[in-house]
Amino acid sequence: MDHTIRVIRADEWKKARELRLEALQDPVAHLAFLETYDDAAARPDAFWQERAAGACEDGDGRVRQFVAETPEGRWLGTVTVLVERPDDEGRLGFGEAAKVDQTHVVGVYMRPEARGSGVIDALFEAAVEWSWSVPGPEIRRVRLYVHEENERAAAFYRRFGFVWTGVRTEMPGPVPGYDREYELVRGV
């Protein structure tokens, strides 16, 4: 599948919104995302504009949203990466506070037609490579959380070199059962 991996631009907030809303309608969205379609769809344009501006190259450097884009400009999938430092308060308001300088992968989504094509590998490679290049104290690991019932995602993360830490956390998800999220990490 022909594609380019890149960081979003601030003016692409409408495309970022469209892809997020599509992701929230996926059959496993309740296992993968911490908000519902209805909640996200109700957010004002200013929210999406701010979110895209913060995740682009010109943002504050603590968030990057990567997309896989076809030559025609269609986004096939996305991965967002947050920088977490030990002196930060939890950026997401859940999970263990960072004990080392690390990044945190969130918002992973692939459109159905791109699944199994290798595009997700390219997105994760970009996300992990960016993690190692973040200015400031050296990033020691990349982490993410996966619901125990989201085996499709867990299998990919393991194949990509992430390992379970033994940490289980409660997530403030939209449906009951988010107390079964597990932390996986990939180190330097």
C-alpha cells in the first residue's frame, strides 16, 4: 500500500477530527479509546484546532500525531505520542506516573482497508524513532496500555517489541471494565 508517514499540520484539524470520529465507531473502540463517539462529536471546533496545533511540528514538542497518508491525501491511520517526564503530573490522569523519561503511545487507529498491509508498522516505527529523538533528558522507554480483551492490538504490540511490565491500571473509560488495562513498554 503506497503511503507516506508524517506529522500532522495544525491546519489539518478537520481531517484529524474525521479520523478520530471514525476510530470511535470501530467495533473495538470501547476497548481502545477513553471516550465515546458522542462525546467526541460534541466537542467544538476550537477543541480540535487546539489538539492539532499541539500535536504538529510547531507544537510544544510534547505531543506528536503521526499519520499514514496515501498519495491522494487520504489518511489510513494514526498514532499519537506524548512525552512523559518523572516530574510531570500524569498527562492523562491515570496510570502510574512516569518513573523515567519516556513517551506514551495513544490514539492508535488503522482504517480497515489498511489493516494487515504493514502501514501500522511504519507508523509505529516513526513514533518510536521520534521518541528516541525528543530533546531534553534522554527518553528511556516507550509505553502504552492495552485492554486485556483487545488481543489484536496486544499481539501487534508484542510483535513490535513491547513487553508487559506487570502493571495493571484503572482507566477512566466510557464503559465499565477499564480496570483491565495492562502496561507494555519498549526500552532503548
